[in-house]
Amino acid sequence: MAEPYQVKPSDTLLRWLHPGQFNWEENRPTSAAFKDPEMSVDILKLTTIEESYIRAQKIGKNAVVSIEARLIFEKGLEIYHKPVEGNYAHAVVLCTKSKSIAKFLANNCEIKIYPPKT
């Protein structure tokens, strides 16, 4: 079995959004997209945005945003590479995320694939 990838501050992480997690007025994800205690992300170095989006669509997600790992580490959160079947790039961000941290993450991510406007 391969050694787990050690996530570095310089890594970029991808987060999938479902339709209700995007704020069109502010052109960004809502903070609700960043509140999971074990928040799933993909490590961009181990995948592509397109591959990640294809996996996202299979479970009803329709957008992809990126965030720098250093921002997550700066907030005292932990990131662990945790591959799952069919997705070696999968990782988790662990910690209970306060409203302020969730909003910080939502405000500091970059939209890679926009959700379709409804």
C-alpha cells in the first residue's frame, strides 16, 4: 500500500458544492459548504479539476472551488490524505468549524467550475 501523501501548506485543495451552497449575489460559496466536521476535499496535486468535477457530479454536486491548504492550516485545522475507493486524491479537513472559520474559507476560495445558474 502506498504511503499517505503529506499535505503541505503550498497544496491546493478542491471542495465540491451542491446546488444550495452557492451565493450568486456575492459570487462565492456559502459558509455552509465548509462546516462539515470531516470535510471532504481533493488534493489537486493528485488529480485534476476535471476529474474531481466528474466525481462530484456522480453524487449530485455541481461546482468545484479551490482553497490553499496554508489558509486551512493557519486556522488551526488538520488535513489528512484519506483515499477512498475510486479517489486516491481524497483528503479530509478535521475540526469543528465555527461560523467565522467557515465564512473565512468561503471568502477565500476560488471558483474553478461554477454551478449552473438556476
